[in-house]
Amino acid sequence: MSSSYHPQTDGQTERLNQCLEAYLRCTVYSCPTQWSQWLSQAQFGYNTSFHSALGKTPYEVLFARKASHFGLTDLGQSTVPDIQVWL
């Protein structure tokens, strides 16, 4: 049993905090005072990454569909070969 307001007793919360801290550390290196602007991107990155315990991403588990990355729904075709490979 864990008590309220003590995330160190909850392994899952501790792991989430580690992931978010690592992401924010990498992204806000040059501007550490603006870390709060990156929280939504950190959340999206975590929720769209594969979790072996779930066998899916947290987004898929919650919404029963894959996330559309960066708000794009239909990527279509590109005339630039490198972009087409990336798509």
C-alpha cells in the first residue's frame, strides 16, 4: 500500500517521472526556464511510445485507435524522395 502524495512509493509513477525528466532535460538544455512550454510535447511523446506491459501505446489503450502524429491525418504523397521514405 502507498500513501497519498508520496510518488516515491509507487513504482509506476516513479518510472513516468523518470521518463518525463529525461525528455525535459534533453529539450530544455538551452533554455531551462521555459520547461513548462515543453510539457505537452513530453506528454504526447510518452503517450505515443510503445509499452511492453500494455502491448500498445497508452494512447491506443485509452482511445482504441492510433494517434495521428503532429495533428496530421492524411500525409499523402511527396515528390521529395527522402520525405516519401520518412512518411
